[in-house]
Amino acid sequence: MSSLCPTYAYVLGYLGVTMSCVFGVVGSSLGIVLISPPLLTLSISQPKLLTKCLMPIVMSGVVAVYGLIVSVVLLGSIPAPFADESAADGVGLTYSLYSSLTHLFAGTLCGLTAAAAGWCIGIVGRAFVGTLCWHTGGAEVKMSIGRGAVNERSGLLANDMLSDKRYSPPQDKGAESGAASAASEASANGRGFNSVYSGMLVTCIFAEAIALYGMIAAVIVAGKGGGGGVGGCLQG
């Protein structure tokens, strides 16, 4: 065993592979976990908006792909030991300490940037979906309180009151105008959805670019380490 190619070099190299994949998955999981609770609430109150709101979930999943790509690149750069009769232990090593350290740092670089990107996408997506739940939920309650819809804020069923014959809702002359006002407010919320969605999408794109930058830098760093070689492991 050469001092330039110690046995533990393989441990460092495979640790870089693990760091890239694991932290990429952690970042993706953070994004999905942060977005899922308000997204499930929105799927009940406003199912029509669910499809567009899935974009942060998709972008969080892509973050894990970046870590997987770098892991595959690093794994292909680690040479396997070979039989060497001239060696004391009969095993020849061509994986240098320098290469293993570059692979370790490359995997850590990609993994941490992917985790940061997933966390950022999760926070932005959670704020976006949570805002939709709050605004559209209020308009939904105002428009459907007479149809027996679930009041999301108080947890009461208006249908329970309407099914009771002893209950007689007060007749208000301004009820129709109030419903029209609620409909107008819902329409305004619909028009404002596009602008809010655009802002969320741009923010998530730049957040995911963090992971992309990390992947590119990790590939460059891993390329500096090469795949090892017998010449680099000769006794000095």
C-alpha cells in the first residue's frame, strides 16, 4: 500500500457519493414536507387550483435528481482494486488520496446546495399555497354559507343549521348584494392569482438554480480528481 493511495481513500470517495445522494434526497424531502400540508387543504377548498400548485412539489423532486447525477459521476470515477502479487497484501490500489478528497468535497458541495435549494423551494411554496388557502377559503365561505358548505375557519357546518326546521335564517335585503360582492372579490382573487403564481414560479426557479450551480461545480471539482492511476500511487 502506497502512502499516496491508502486504503481509507476508498472510504472518503464513497462518502462523497453518499453525501451527494443523501443530502439531495433530504433537500427534496424538506421541500415536499413543507408544501404538502397546505396543498392538501387547498385540494379540498379549491380543487381547480391544485394542478398549478403542484409546481413546487415537482421542482423539489428535481433537486434529488441533481444529487443522484453527481453520485453516479463520482461512482464511475472510483477505480476498483486489482490483484497485485508485488504488493505486501496482494492487492493493488490505484485510487489516490487526492482523488478521494476531491470526490468527497464534490459530493458534499452538491449535497449541501441541493439541501439548501429544497429548503428554499419548500418555504416559498408553502407561503404561496398557504396564502391561497387563506384568501380563497374566505371567499368560498362567504359565497357558500347558504349552500351548506363547510366553514373552514370555524369548523361548523352550515348544513346543520339549515336542516333544523326551527332555525329560520334572517332575511337581509343586502344578502344578494353581499353575495355579488363576494363573487366580485373571488373574481379579483382569480385575476391576482396569475401575478402571484408568476412571482412564486420565478422565485422557485432561482432557488432551484442553487442546486444546479452546485451540481455543475461538483462535476468540475470531481473532474480535477480524475479516476486514479498506477502512476500516481508509486512510492515517493
